[in-house]
Amino acid sequence: MATIKLSESKIKTIKDICKSFDNKSGEVINVLHQVQGAFGYLPAEVQEVVAMELNMPVAQVYGIVSFYSFFTMQPKGEHPISICLGTACYVRGAEKVLDEFKRQLNINVGETTKDGKFSLNCLRCVGACGLAPVVMVGDKVYGRLTPDNVKDIIAEYNS
Amino acid sequence: MAKYKMHVLVCGGTGCKASQSAQIVENLKAVLTENGLQDEVQVITTGCFGFCEKGPIVKMMPDNTFYTQVKPEDARTIVEEHIIKGRKVTNLLYTDPENNEHVSDSKHMGFYKKQIRIALRNCGFIDPENIDESISRGGYEALGKCLSEMKPEDVIQEIKLSGLRGRGGGGFPTGLKWEIASKNHADQKYVVCNADEGDPGAFMDRSIMEGDPHSIIEAMAICGYAIGATKGLVYIRAEYPLAIDRLQIAIKQAREYGLLGQDIMGSGFDFDIELRYGAGAFVCGEETALIHSMEGKRGEPTFKPPFPAVSGYLGKPTNVNNVETFANIPVIITKGADWFNKIGTEKSKGTKVFALAGQINNVGLIEVPMGITLREVIYEIGGGIKDGKEFKAVQTGGPSGGCLTKKHLDTPIDYDNLIAAGSMMGSGGMVVMDETSCMVSIAKFYLEFTCEESCGKCTPCRIGNKRLCEMLTKISKGNGTMEDLYELRNLAAVIKDTALCGLGQTSPNPVLSTLDNFWDEYVEHVVDKKCRAGVCKSLMSYEIDQTKCVGCTACARNCPVGAIKGEKKMPHTIDPAVCIKCGACIERCKFGAISIK
């Protein structure tokens, strides 16, 4: 196995989380949820520690991380931007809003800006269809958007 | 609730919360305290009222005044005018679009008139974080009745008689499902609540869990009693943090009251509930995939039989029901199967919750009796199409469903009629589209979703859907041929017949139903290379009418790529080679000089 480059304190955090689930391999999804909550993402080294602690193959952990869209191996930006592409938002023009974000930030979906400030993602329905189209920046929800609003939203976080 | 003279109910659903409803609560409380009314008037944050279009919503009790689109700064007016002076704040009342009159009681609004609220009975009436409020509205009465007066087989019989069918999409009779699970003997059985609402554009289950979590807990315990299970699991999406919070609070409170845990109500029946988190995989709505995910594996479905009722979670008999199905159970027990089965149509009993969204005036969450027509839903409850445009289609059943059109407007909505019309009930998403929606693009949108969400286990779904999606992309780019259209139908049929699970078997539905209902539009894309809705970018070009353009430069200034050229006060032109067809110019032009060709 590759040498693990994580700091001692990070390894301890992972070990503690695994322990709180009695190191059961059946709890791997719950473990990964908490680990991602702690670090923001699940790089390969983190998965290796989880696999070791839960006594299961790394491939299996990776299989789970790559299967579920909630888990990510890429660090998110300081302000993660999520565009709702649920049907309700789609028919009310979410794609145009997404295009405008891509253009203004000069990144594609799944990428993070060079300064690490913003990352762009799509999600399916936040359940605020009354406000469609909807965009979330961090935990804040912006509703009834048009491409015109994009500039102002980005400016809000750039100041 | 007795000691307060008045209650102010503020919607704390996701939509209203996003429009600062929490701030409204803060402000209301502050102004009440300022006026020394904090012990007279109680402010309660409730679950979703359903009328999301007009949110945030504030309801005054006991006089039932229904305020819409309330802003945080309106809190003072509400307290000073309504509560202190007893005068209604007319500018916050709902205005009936028909006659421009103010309506203060929600019962008289078109949006609510035709609704019957069973699954949503408590949403918007109680504080979901307070078990006493749930109990005051009959919560846990049904569980008490089951444990003290009914044998497990009586409970199953009652559910069977009610005619309740699974609300998650398939429509399998719930009573029968319970009976099968009850007949399989094992040392441990499980009750699972499927709260992995992955259908884009649907938020029914979320609203029930956020607005009335105790009804789910109660129903799961009843199910446990009926089938002989002592453990319940809720499989819930991690993307629903508020619903998770409220369920956790509710479970804790139920344990404290002895309504979960050992020896419930002194009956000797033990039952407890744990939460399991989903991690974003649409296929996990399929019960075998869901069970694998709960076991900590990739959420891949397996072939049925064996059904979960025989071998489910950890190989034990498991009964999986959807949130809305569970929400119906307590009412059926307290009011009786005979009351329930009078509502609805012959083969579909009760009500259905729909998330009404898209190009419609009243977006929101509705609960209507089975057998209501689309026309009633769209024009009476939904208030018609936005901006007076023409109705084109309504999509039901999400990525597994299909599009219904004008000719289906008077078809009574129930499980069987929707399937006959080439769609399905699904979990209850209902997205309304007007003439600006391109049906080829809609089919492509759903196929892209399926391709992303296909677990990859079986070939028809993994590769077949990818090919369908490629063909649709080709058509929307203007490179399609008539042959592609026939091939599209052919391949769709093969996938339907051969895919392993419900996801794959239904994934071609959006393609098939749009082909059936909008054949002309497909042909237009292929033969005339035209997209009548103006959505498919490759098939259109923007042009400036030289006689209408006054040279105001608004378009040129707003063009993100500098494709528009022209002197001030002289007609402008668009360079088609540079134009990215974003439509920014057309929105800016005040003279209607720009058109899509």
C-alpha cells in the first residue's frame, strides 16, 4: 500500500469517525458522509485510511465514492455554486443561467476557479420549485434568476 | 395550544425559507415582545403550506387569514394592524386573478378549493418540531388503536380494504405487500421508509417529512406491528438536511414519550427507527438498490424475485414503502378503510400529492383526489399557464414518465389511465410546459439524466440509453435523419423489454411519449431543420430587422461575445459566425427588431 501522506491529526479524525461506527464495513457510507463533512472532499489517501480502518479493500471504498454523486474527490471552492437543473428549473431557463456562470467564471461544471474561490456544480431539485430557476451558493438559495443576476451574485462574494 | 389567544403560522418549507421566512418569524416575535404580546400570541414555524408560488406564507389563526408574499418588514404591519387593531392587511392578501378581489380565507382560493388533504393533513398546521402539536391533531391515535384493539392481521386487512397503492411510482397494493412480508417468518424483519426522492422536480416527500415527521414514524410503527418487525429504517437523501433534522427531533421525542422503543404503550410491542443516508443516486429509489445502499454497498439493483419481502436488508424479510404511502396509513386506521376507499376512482383510491411546477401560475404542492382531470389541476388549481401562453404538455412521472398533451386534458388521473396514456404516476412530479419548450430537448434532458444516473450494471440501460441520447443530440443539432426517428423508437422498445430494473425499463418513456405525441415536431427538426420553440441553438439564427432597428446599441452593448456591429442610430447586424445564440440581445431590444429564424 502506498505511503499515506496525511497529517497525524487528519488520520486521527478519520480513525475517530470510523470508531464511532464500531469500524463496521456496513457503515461505510455513513463514515464517508462524516469524513467528507470534516475535510470537504475525499482524496485517495483519505479513502485508503477509511478502507484500512473498516477492514475492506480500497477498491470497494473507491467504488462507493465514485458511484454516489454526493461524494467528491475534488476540493470545492470557498463558495460552491450549485445550479439546480431539476425539471422545473430547466423549463424556466436554468440552462441560460448556468451558461452565464460558466462564462463569467470561465470554468466548466465540476471545476473550481484558479483562486479557489468558486466551484460550479449542478444539482437536481432543491425542492424550491416555486422560485425556479434556483441557484445555491453555499447554503444560501437564490431564486427567480435570470442571466442578468449572475454578475451581482458573483460580485457579492468577490468583495 | 390553549393558552394563547392567537397563533401566527409561518411557513418554514424550503421555498419560503429561501425567501427569508426565518427573518419574518424573528421580526414578528420582536414586534410582539415590543407590544407586550409575547404571551398572548404564539408564532409557529410550520411545514409547507403548498402554495409556494406566493410564498412566504403567513397564516393567522383562529380567523384563517392567509397572507401571501410576506416580507420581513411586513411583520410590524401584521402585528400592529391585524393583531392589535383587528384589521386585515389587504395588500398582503391573495388577489383572485379572475375578479381582482382579495381573498382572505385559503378555503376560497382556486388553489385550495379542489384539494383534499390526507397525506398533507398536518403540513402547515403544526410545528413539526413539537410532538404535542402532532398529538393534539390526532397523531399516534392510530398506533394506539392498532396496539390496543386490532390484531396484526386486522391491520393488514384494513389496509387491503382501503385499496391504498404505493405512492412511490409503481402503484403496488400496499396491503398485499404487507401481507407477503407478514407471512415470511424470520427472527428479524425490517420496515423501510423510502425517502430517497431523486426525481428532479418533485418535492412531495420532502414536504411531508419537513411538515409532519410524526405521521411517518407512527405509520412505520403500525407497519412493524402488522408484519412483525421491530426495526425501522428511513433511507433519506443527504441533500435534505432540514428533513433529516426534523426526523431526528421527531424520533427523539417519540422515544421520550414511549411511542418508540420497548413495550410501546404498555402493549409489549417493541419498535425503533434509525436513519440511513443516501448519497445521491437516483437508482436507489428502486427497492433492491436501496437495500444494497443501506448495507453500505454500491446501490445497484438485483433481479426480483427474491423480493425484499422474502430476502431484503441483510437477507431478512423487508417491507419498503414510500413516504407518502406511509403518511396515508394513520388516517386509514382512524377513519377506516370504508372512508378512504370512497375517495378516488375504481382502481386508484385516495388522493395523490403532486409537485406542480414549470410554466404555470400557481407553482406548489397539491393533494388531489385520484380521478381529477388534468384540466382541473392546470387551470383551476394551477391558475393556468404563465403569461397567458398556450398549454403544450405536462410531464408526469419524472425521468420514468412521459408527456401528456391537450388531448389528455380531460382524462381522469389515476395509475391505470396514466400508463395507458404512455406516462406513469411516478412519485408525483408534474411539470407544465408551454409553447417555449422544445419536446426533443425535453426528451434529451431526461435521457441525459438517465445516462448520468444509470448504475451501469445491465447493458440495455448503460449503453442503450447512451445511444438514445446521442441520437437525440444529433437531431437537436440538425443532423438527424428520418431513419434516426425509426431507430429511436426501435431501440427504446428494446431497452424497455430488456433492462434489469425499473429505472432502465422506464427510461425510454420520455422518448416514446414525445415521439407519439409530438411526431411533427421531431420531423420538423429532421426535415425542415427547424425548432419551433426556439430552443435548439444549432437550428436557429438571430437576425435584426433593418427596418425596425433604431440603432440604440442596447443589443451590441449587452452581447457577451461582441457579435453585433453597427453605428449609433444606424441599423445593426449580427455576425452569425460569432453569435453564440444566448438570446441576450432579444431580451434587451425594446423595439422587437430581433427575431429568431
